[in-house]
Amino acid sequence: MANYYSDHPEIGFYLNHPLMARIVELKEKGFADAKEYDYAPVDLGDAIENYKQILDITGDIAANIIAPNSESVDLEGPHLENGRMIYASKTFENIDATRKAGLWGVSMPRRYGGLNLPNAVFSMLSELIAAADAGFQNIWSLQSCIDTLYEFGSEEQRQKYIPRVCAGEGMSMDLTEPDAGSDLQRVMLKATFDEKENCWRLNGVKRFITNGDSDIHLVLARSEEGTKDGRGLSMFIYDKRNGGVDVRHIEHKLGIHGSPTCELTYKNAKAELCGSTRLGLIKYVMALMNGARLGIAAQSVGLSQEAYNEGLAYAKERAQFGQKIINFPAVYDMLSRMKAKLDAGRSLLYQTACYVDIYKCLEDIERDRKLTPEEKQEMKKYQRLADAFTPLAKGMNSEYANQNAYDAISIHGGSGFIMEYKSQRLYRDARIFSIYEGTTQLQVVAAIRYISNGTMLQNIKEMFSSLCCDSVATNLTALRTRIEALIPVYEDALNTAKALDNQETFDFLARRLYDMTCELVMSLLIVRDANEAPELFAKSANVYVRMAEEDIIGKAAYIKAFRPEDLCSFRAAETQADA
């Protein structure tokens, strides 16, 4: 019987990540829960075995329930009845299966009914479910919104809402509005305090809300009358049980058909303030979005895996000109690149997730006791790394998912264009990954300050130093040397772009600098992984480093030759300077 976890040992490899022991130590807080919960781990080995069991259960459900249901869900999709969203019939089966398996609220502490899983393991579960059906992963993974409520809500709110999510109730984050897409400072949904009822009331419209008819909503709204920017926005908790919100419309989308994207009307809806006023966008949404972006990275990796699987299976079976097409250089070149992008992107995902885990665990510990000076430094270090790496993981993996889905169709030829084949659905589903939770362009904006100030260059040099010659296998030494030669090329290109002293030009070149940064980071990570598990990653390391080399050298040449006056050839609209 198929199992999306055990069939892909590359996933389980990251349970042995160098940071995992520290993550478990922090997450389990000295394994104190073992005294109260018989299913809580007693040591590191026990924790890893628990994670493997949960992953195995999820892999089974993904392969044998969610994946077989995916075509039906894609064709049926959700629908609207009397102002309420109704899932596709097979989506209910998926929800029921994951609820019975205890796969909801899994990141939450055991005292609320959760499994206390670290973010890295949650990302693995997300990857498995996304490989089966990216649309359902949206519904399931939005349970991670509860992390924001756990971090910033009151203990009363935690007791009220977290057990419900752990029992399988769904969540959504209601941010976007018709006139406020990526620019959330323009959010105008109005929050007014009701003195008589001692609650807040929400009025307005939200658009493009994933799983928008969920049980529990986190809502960004304007609480400060007369304000027009992010400083007037607060975060609220809306409970569907209280009424006051109707689904006005369900979007008809290119892909992820099982995931309902709703337009909501708030009509004097009762809500609770989460945290403090005025911090909704500045603090809470940023935390929420970073978590969501890592979720999209996991979703992207899952779909990349499935696209590769589909392309590989077809190439093995399809014969042309007297032989299987997998033997044609043009085809195996394509497949090798798909696998390399998948493996390198997955490594970046779990590296980032581990950074997030360490600083989030320390933040959680700080709620109970004062951190030592060493712990404070550790928290600051990993928070900076998480902030720097998250836009890399989201941006590049979402782009790779699109590329792999495209190539899967190419391998299928004309059959890939036919609706009966899965590759077309993967292609349609993937397109949204580089758009929602911040487009790739916005990931560049989020990452570029860490690139321009030299932080990422320093990280790259430190990562390279850790791959010391003595510890790298002989067959990988040449790859290490190739990466070593690319670092000064990258540094020179970065310095060239900065030396132009022209902000518009730097912004124009930023995407190329971003791509080069990501490719260097992923080259180092995949070589590290290949050194530990050559049977899994050696081929991908050889392919990926060569891909990175080709791209970095090309982009560096482009940057070196570019001048501010060249921008006039690219602008869509003339400026006064051009005229």
C-alpha cells in the first residue's frame, strides 16, 4: 500500500537535522509532559519515534484517502447555499479522516489537546498533504493560525479556542479587502467597541479569504477612528457561532478548487480583541504571515514532489522511436533538474523551519521564566535567521513548484494538456503559490535588506566554512570547489549593484540578487545533505550546483553590465526624465 511518507525517505532524513536535538530539548521543556501524558516522549529518541509514527499515519491518509479524492474535489469544488460555504463532498471525507487521526491542532501544547509538534514536523505533514491535494492542504494547514492566537491571545482565549481547533475546527485569516491586497495598511474593515455588550463589532468586506467560512477567524480591522495606515489596525477573533458574517461569493479559480476562496460581509459581527490595539499589522499579522509563508513553502515542495513523480512515471512507461523516453537526454535532463530543485528546495524549507522552531520555542519558554543571557542571544540569532530565510524558502519553492509542474506537462507531451491526466491539475494548482501570502516580488522585498546589508553573504560564507574539506566526501570536493568560486562572483555582483548608488536600479536588479542568494544557499545545503546521505542526494547535488553555476554567472554578468540609464528601455511608462 502506498504511503507518501515512507515512499519518500528524503523527508524522514530531516528528522536528523543538526538542529533537531536542540529543538526537541526546547519544545519538550525537559520532557516534563511525560509525567502527565502517557503519549508524551521521555527523551530525544522517543520524540523522534513519535514524529515518525505521526508522519507515517499522515502519509497513509494522504496516499489512500486524500489523493484518491483529489480529482473529484477538483471537479466539484465548494458551493454557496444561503450565505454559507459548503465543501465538496469528498473534502468532508478528508476532514473526517484527519480529525479521527488526531491531525488537528498538532503544534499546540498537550494541555490544550495538541501534540506539541515542532514547526519542522508540522511542515513535513503539510508537505505530505499538499502532495496529495494542495487545495485540501490549505484547509488543513490554516490550523496554524492558532499559533498566532496562542502567542498573542489571553489565557482565557487560549482555553476557549485552542481545544476546538485540536478537535478539528477550521480557521482562517481575514486580511485582504477589495481595496487592500498586498498593501494591508489600507484595510478599512471597521472595528467599533460596543460598551453595552462589552465586545467589539466588525463591519465591512473581506475578499480572497481562504477557507473563509471557517469556525474561527483572525480578522485584521481598523480600530482607531481617523487613521489611514497600519498604526490604526488591530487583530480580532471572530467566532462563527456568534453569527454576523455571510459568504457573499465564492471565487471561481484556475486551480486549488477544493480550497474555498470567499468574499465575506461583516454586519455588526461580534468579536474579541486579540492582544493589544494598534499592533494588528505591525506585529501580529507579520507573525501570522511568516508562518503562512513557510506553509506555502511546504505546500510547494509537496506539489513539486508529486509533479516529479508524475513526470518520472510517465517517462518510464512512454515509448517513442523504439525506446522509453526516459532514455532521451532531453527528458532525463528535465527530470534531473526537477529532482534537484525539489531536493534543494526541501532542504531550504527544513533549514528555515528549524530556525523558526528554535526562536519560537525560546519565546514560549520566556512566557514562563526569564531567559538566561545565552538563551536571549540564541533567540535573537535564530529569529534573525528565520526572518532572513523565510522569504527565500517561500519565494524559491513556489517558483520551483511552478517550474516542475510545467515540466511534468512537457514530459507528458500532448497527454499533459488533457484534463484526464493529473499533471494539468498540478500545473493549475501551483500557479497560486507564487502569488498568495505575498508574491515572489514581495518575497524579494522582504529578503533584500538582508542581502544588501551583507547578512546573507556572511551566512553563505559561514555555511561554506562548515563544509570543511576534511569532512566532505571525495566525490563532493569538486562541488565544494565550484561553490567556492561562485561566492566572490556573487559578492562582486552585489557590490556592483550597490556602487551604482541608484535606488531604482538596485530595485530593478534585486530579483537577480535574490535568485543568486537562494541558489548559493541551496547549493551549500544540498551538498551538505549529499555528504550525509549520498544515496539520497548525491545526484541532485551534482545537478543543482551546475544549475546554480550557470545561473549565477549569467546574472552576475547582467548586473556588471547594467547602468541606470538602461532603465528607460524597460519602463512601461515614460517618466519626465525620459521625455
